[in-house]
Amino acid sequence: MNFKQLEAFIWVAELQSFTKASRQLFMSQPAVSFQIKALEEDLQVSLFQRGDKKVMLTEAGRLLYPEAKQMIRHYNRIKAGLDDLKGLKTGHLVIGASTIPGEYILPILIGGFKEKYQGIIITLKVAGSGQVGRWVREREIDFGITGAPIDWEGTECVSWLKDQLVLIVPPAHPWAELDEVSLDNLKNETMILRERGSGTRRTLEQKLAEHNISLEKLPHSMELGSTRAVITAVEANLGASIVSKYAVSEAISLGKVKEVKLIGIDLSRYLYQIRHSQGMGGFALEAFISYINDEENQQGILL
């Protein structure tokens, strides 16, 4: 039994004619007769009594008719819903992101995406890179963006946008008047750091280790759970820090902190897209990924 057979059955029942039903279905009369015969063989009952001028439902046909109508209504409702999904008129995405992409990049991109696909609801959850990776692995979110690569079983990780970590100091700091400082200068400066496990912290640890410098051995006064808190602490003259250019651009432009060039080290990094290796994408997710990967859509947030 299939929906084409049920549809033919309903039209014949309502019009009491194979000929009239064939016109409504844009099928030949033999094709309609074939559908009804196949349905009767499948159910092992006769559904119509054939007369000279019209056909009438049998007792079995009368029993099937309201159920068939209900099934067709359900089918059409499901099909309409799927068509909406394919047309991106509806849908719900849960996105996870670490601090930098979650607070400074994705809200802008999500806003642009929502202007184009107003029916899709997006929930954005912000946490450390490790937590975002766990969310993806446990299928608690559809997609993740992190500041450090996640190389775990069950996940797929690809590089996305390039980010730049920069050294910042309070405007009254002695370094604020310098064009540049060296890595050795950091050894005598009180630093304000992100918490352990954050993407920014992990990247900084890796970059310094390449120059045989342990981040743990640098003097630091505090470790904070968000980049916004780190920048605020620098503004309050509590120390220097190294943070994402995405996060600190506004504070620099307003003169609240000063960027100082740190020579002898490459502090560029990538942000990463994280997906479950066996995840089903779905129309809304594929459209979202395509949108954030489009260079034209990225123009408003590129460094």
C-alpha cells in the first residue's frame, strides 16, 4: 500500500467514477484502475462495487475511506513541513562556540543569516573550547566553533577564520609609548591570563613553548574566565595581556587599552569548525555553514 494508491482510492470514492478520478489525477483510466487493483490485492478485499454508471464503496471501502483521508492529510502535512525545511522557512539549530567566536563573531553572522532565513531559530551556547568539543561529541549541539583544534574521536575539525592574538597594556603603561617589545620583556611583566583550557590560553601556551618559554613561569596576577574580563582588568591598570584582536579592537579604537607589537613570535591562529563525524547535517545546518564560509558574508567581521 502506498500513498498514490490511497489518493486514487479517495478520488474514485468521492467522484464514484474511475474516469472522473483519472482526470483529477492526470492519469489514464487504466492507470487508476491498476492502482485500485493493487491496493485491493494488498489488502485482500474488494473496495468498490462496479455498476453501469458509477462505482460504490463496499463495506471494506467504507471502513478504509476515513482512515485513508486521515493518512493523506498527515502525509501532506509532513510533506509541507519538509518542503519548508528544504526551503529553509523553518528549522532550529543549536550552535556552540568558545568565547571569541561566541561573543564577538557569531552574533554578527547569525544576525545576517537570520535576515535571510527568518524562520530558522538559532540557539547559541558559549563555553570553553573543550566544553564545546564535548557538546559536539555528545550530540548536545549541532555544530561548534572553537579557538583551538579539537582532535577527538567522533568529531571532525576544520580550520575556519584566521585570528590574531595581540599584546595589550593600559594607556599609562611604560610600553604604551614603545613601537615594539620583545619576548624577554614579558618575563618581567605582570600578565593577566585566560583560564586553563580556554582556546586562547592553549594557543598562547603552544606559541610560547615554541620559543622555550613556559607561560606558567611568567609572572601573572590573575586568571579570568572570559576575554571581556581580561580586557577590563587591563583597562583597570592591573597588568598586561595577550588576547584576540577580534575581542579587543573596540577597546583599542576607543583608547581604553594600547596594542603593543610583540616581536619575535607569530601569534596568529585559526578558529575551528567542529562537527560530529557521524552527524546528519540537515538543510538548516548546511545553509548556516555555507553562509558563514562565504567570504562576502565574512567581510563585516574580518580583521
